[in-house]
Amino acid sequence: MKLYDYAYSSAGYRVRIAMNLKGIPFERSSIHLVKNGGQQHSPTYKAINPQELVPTLEVDGHLIGQSLAVIEYLDETHPTPPLLPNYPLERARVRQLANLIACDIHPINNLSSRHRLKEMGHSDDEIMTKWYAHWITRGFAALEQLVAAAKETGRFCHGDAPTLADICLVPQMANAYRFKIAVEAFPTLVRIDKACRELPAFAAAAPEKQSDAA
Amino acid sequence: MKLYDYAYSSAGYRVRIAMNLKGIPFERSSIHLVKNGGQQHSPTYKAINPQELVPTLEVDGHLIGQSLAVIEYLDETHPTPPLLPNYPLERARVRQLANLIACDIHPINNLSSRHRLKEMGHSDDEIMTKWYAHWITRGFAALEQLVAAAKETGRFCHGDAPTLADICLVPQMANAYRFKIAVEAFPTLVRIDKACRELPAFAAAAPEKQSDAA
């Protein structure tokens, strides 16, 4: 399998964690999102991913875009260890937590949204303080509430083994740390993130461990 | 089952379509997203959905937020008719198309994002022309490319039966029509949307058919 990816893509980071947890060997093809105006906009890559986004997973000539679609595919084809629990209500809980991050924090703060805000006249500083921090703080506040009070929460977001929810949490938390967003109000998320990063599969997937890191 | 929902929520619209396709009876509880500053912000509803978003599905006292998590749950517990194909690569394709809309168009254009842009000084007109239209047009361009060329595409986004991808497409297309975004450049999406809306399950889920429609 070949993963079109960029070290600092948090959607790519999710797929790297999933691949590592499953122990699936893969080749990485770096698509630098900043260099030369963004390699994701090259005609070659546009043919691979018409959204001009990473990651894309190539499997036997088939191309899969969208990180959650990729991870569900990996979970269906390489079921051990599972990234979703066994029972539908539990699976729904994990997917709810994952989608809270993957729909309602990440894309709103993504490079392309920030780029658009710049085109609409906002400074980098304004984008970071009024937009980026706003969506992480708002999303994490809801997530903390969903996780802190629930009996289903264990060492990780759901029980004592990592799931899709943790796979989404860790890259989002890395963004928060990278851009110095205050996370003290989310002690459960901070604790779970730390527990995840102690696992080799998560540690090896970190942006700074990738060959295309700055 | 009880669905906390609002007629013009496109995430709610997705769940209504899925419920109708499966033939699952459900009660609707209207959470008016505009009246009284937004009923989703009431303490009662915040306890149901800490993100202060609709929809939420209540099943035997359990609460599931995030429309895609809800629909995957419905598909697992009420497998007929299936909303995802049988084979992992095909399921991945459908989830990719669905997530393109559910992650990279809808939340960026959601009421709360538009509200935030207003707080950052933009007029309604600017938000509609420079932001809302931008993300629909950009997302639909990629989606059209993914769907138009693929041999997997049939009467619907994937084959000749509706899937999760169509469930996401129709509410997004409804938004485009409602806000007069040009869709002529996306003939395959226009065709599929029309084919979907001819089905009673889609027709009955339309915003204007709901008791809380304006």
C-alpha cells in the first residue's frame, strides 16, 4: 500500500496511526502542502485526489481519499486489532467522537479554510486567535464533556484499547499544542492524548518522525 | 426512536432520509436553530448534545450525535436495505464521497461558521458569495469529477440503489438550490439528485415537508 501524505497533515497522521496499530507495512509518498505553492495542486496529484487534499491511500491501483473512509477500509480488511468496538451503540459512540473532530473541528481549521480567510482580508494572527483557537476550544469543550462523564471512557476515549476516536484526538491535540491553544480546560482529553502517545504506533506516526518533517 | 432535528438542518435531513429508506418509524422533536437565538443552545438540549448541534438520535435512552455515526448505526442495526455496498473497496468509495460532503463542505458552511464570520465583520452577502458558494462549488467540482468518470456510478452515486453518498448529496444540493448557487457545471450530481428526489423516502424527508418548516 502507498500513502500520499504530508508530515503535518492531521488527516494523514490519523491514517499513519491506524496503519501502525494494524501493523500494515506501507510506502509514503510526500505531498508537501506548502512548498511550490502546495504540491497537492499539481496536475499529477489532482488526478489522484480531485479534492487536492491528503491523504490518499493507493491499494492495488485503487485510490481512496478521505481519512475516515481509509481507516474504516483498513478496519474492515485488517480486523486485528479492531479500531471500533463490537456493539452498534458503542461503535456509534466512537464514530460520534471521531466525527466531532473530523467534521466539526478539522476541516473548518484546515489549510484551505485559513487560506480563504486570508483572501477575505484576515491576518495570520487574527485567523489564529479568532478562528483556529475558537473551533478547537469549542470542539474540545463538547468532546471533554462527552468523554469526562461517560462510564464507557477508560484509559482511552472508549475503554482500554485505542479506537478511531483516539486516532482523531491525537492529531487534533498535536495541532493545539503546535499553535499554543490552551488545553487546561480539557483534562480528560489531555490525559487520553498522553496515554495514546506512549504507544509505539502513535509515537511513530507523529509529524516530527516523518521524513518530510521540517 | 426519537430524532432531535430541525427542518432546514442538512445533517438532520440525511438522517430523515436514512430512517425513511429503512422504514423505521420515529418521532421528531423540533429544535429550532434560529428562534429565540437558537433552541440548540438551551440548557436542556445542551445536556442532550454538548455540541449544541442537531441531529441527535435517542434510542432506548441512549443519545447518538453526529449524523454519519447515526446513519452507520441504523445501517448496522437495520441492515435492509443496505446503505453501504458489500465489498470493502466499494464501501470505501461510498464513504469517501459521503465524507467529502460531510467533512469538507457542510461544517465549513454551517450556521455556526457563518455566525462566526459575522462576528469577524463580514456581511451576510459577503459570507454567501465569498465563503458559502466557494465551498459548495469547490466541493461539488471534486465530487463531480469522482462520480462522472467512474464506472461504479449508476443511477445513483454508487450503482443503482441509494447509498450513504446519495444521502449526503441531496441535502447539500438542496442548500445549493436554496441559496441559488450555480450547479450547471455538475451535471452528474444534478442528475443523481433528481433521481433520488423521485424516491418517496427522499421526498418525504425534504425540509418543506417537515412540521417545523417555515
